[in-house]
Amino acid sequence: MEKKQHSPSILMLPWLAHGHISPFLELAKMLSERNFHIYLCSTPINLEPIRETLPKKFLSSIQLIEIHLPSSPQLPPHYHTTKGLPPHLMSTLKTAFDTSKPAFSNILKSLKPQLVIYDFLQPWVPIAAREENINAVVFVTCGAATVSFLIHCANSPGKEYPFHAFHFPESECDKITLFMHDISNGLKNKDRFTECIERSSNIVLIKTSKEMEAKYVEYLAVLLGKEIVTVGPLVQEPVNKDDVAIMEWLSKKDPSSVVFVSFGSEYFLSKQEIEEIAHGLELSQVSFIWVVRFHGGDKISVDEALPEGFLKRIGEKGIVVEGWAPQAKILAHSSIGGFVSHCGWSSTLEGVMYGVPIIAMPMHLDQPLNARLVGEIGGALEVKRQNERLKREEIASVIKEVVVQEQGVDLRRKAKEVSERMRRKGDEEMDVVVEELMQLTGESR
């Protein structure tokens, strides 16, 4: 596949998780529409669904490049992704990714891109780029509040974080930053991240908007000593797929009367969580679309996972979908009045961008921080846990508060206001990104 003449070329290498690959792909689309030629590099198992769904208009400007990790009996090729990966193999996957540096160097030698954009877990990437005299920039796919909070807690344990919404007790701070102290291949995640930042060129790209996180972006720049360039929310536009039945059902509902329930592509609810959410939805008496996912190794049906008689009792009141639903398209529909979410960063931004108030049920990692951030701007209510467990009565209460009661009107208004400001800001932010990247590609020629 030939690249366009006079198009600066960029090679992107995200971490091997859908929640990282998806923002890289959306950034690739944005840049390709602004005359960049993009090489998106990942393992075959991760590229396969992109190859099947990438719109035709991008086929000449986004080229998918396979990188092959060393295979082993413990880590066969279908585990060269975090999707469906048994948790105990996460460290093994990071180590295998580290050992793919020679393969990545060969790709750089072959393609000769003018710039590399990489993720925050692979500090060997900018080293490989520098060996080929290519500039490299790190792209952080979580929010500025989360990154600044993690760095603050990791570097200043016990010292109060300077923003009110994130006044956690020290024990909570320790729990949230545990991820940063995970070790694989002899490296803590904290050290991986620090080295990625230090080896980045003079800028750091981050998936957020100053309309939502201005003060956190400023604080992050102070902590990192680098210019922070926001790329916007990178929310997917709704696409037409085989979803006729869902959309027809949704179109029969009143405006803002339905909740969409989804916990992302890589978090799997426990049996207890499924039961409490099911009973919470039933008690709320609010119409819903619920996407239920099971781990790849689990041999269980939706009927078996849900409380006995649940599907029969809800009847036409709700739809339970296994595996996948067109999230962006559903959130954009006028009948949606709330989004029951784990508050992964991409899902959080989608909810905000489509002006849908979030019913927050954060599970781990950055999700509690994201929930508090959206709560701070008035676009979310969090379901409080009792002894760290979800309770059906609390779930039902918050759903009704958002969808049925007066407070939901105010939440939707605030969410739509933020959405409109972010949309207006979008082109301006991407213009800055393009200007910065053009300077770097010019330097690397």
C-alpha cells in the first residue's frame, strides 16, 4: 500500500489492550484526515477486528502493521492481547512485549516513519526510535486528573492532592496506586511510565479536553516538566451495523427514559454484581439496555448468569445483550436518559460527549477517579457501596434519581453544556496537535 505523496508518516504502537488501541485508532483517523499517513502497529489478534471494520475512506491512509511477539506454550498468539487474557498472565504479556523490541526495530528500518507515537508501558519504544534517528512522543490514553493523581501519590505518599474532588484517605490512595507498583520483567509500572515520559520528545499527548480538565492538565505539566498537548476526547462516531432490533426497540421509548448499562470490554462482573445490578434495574422500573460480557474461558449463558425468572419478569421493559452493542449509537439516541457505567475513561468521555448523565459504578484502576471527576462537573451520580459491595436498593435509587426525578433534568443539562463546549473546542485542539507533530516530523527528516 503506497502512502500519499508529501504526507508525513507516523508509526503508532499502543499497549495491547482495546482501551488503548481504540484511542490510538481514533487519533490515527483524525490525523489521516489532516494529511498524515499512519502505520498502526499491533499483534495480529488485535488488528483482526480493525481490519474487518475500518471504513474504506481510511484504507489508503491508515496501514495496519503486524508485530509478532515470541510465542510460548504459556502465551500462544491468541493471548497476545489483554482481551480474554487470564489475569495471572498479564506480567507474562508485558515481558513478551518487551522482548519484541528487535522486531519493532526491524519495522522501523523497513517503513522509515518520520515520527513514532507510543504508549506509557513500553519504555523501549523511544529507545528503538532514537537508534533510527526518529523522534518519539508518548500518548497517554487516560485522563489528566488520573495521571496527575497517580504521580502525586506515587512521588508524595501521604501529601494531600491539591484538588477537592480527590481528597482520598491515604489508604485509598495506596489502593489506587497499587497498579503503579506492579512488576513485570523487573520493572514497576511506575518506572515504565516515568521512563516513557522522560524519553518522549518535548511534548506529551493526552486523551482529554481542557474544557473538562484544564486545571489537571496544568498541574500535570508542572509534575512532568513537559508541555501537555490535549488531543480531545476521540469519541467514535456512531456507525451503522447489525443493530436494527435494538434501535427499533429504543425508538419506541419516550425521550430520556432508558438507561444504557455497560461495563466496558475488559471488566467482567462477578455473579454477585450481576445479581445486584439485575435486581436494581428491576426495582427501578426504568427501561434499560444491558450489555453483559463473560470471560472467554467461562462457559455460561445469559440465562444462567441472571437471577431466575429475571428475563421473563422484565418482558419488554428491558433488553439484555451478550457481548456487544453499538454503544456510541445508543448513547446518541434521544431515548437514553442515563448511562450505568464502570467509568473507564473512553466510556466516561462518550457519556459526556453525548450529553448523557452517568450512573457511576467504578470498579478498579482509574475508574473511581473518573467517576469523581464527572461528578465534580455535575454530569454523574455515583452508586455508593456498602462494605465495598453494590446493593440493589442503592442502584435502583440512583437510577430513578437520574432518569425519573427532577435532579436528572439538571444532570442532563450540565452534561449537554460540557458536551457542546468540548465539541466546539475539538477542531482547535486538533489543530494544535497537528502543528506540534508537523514540527517533530520536520525535525526527524
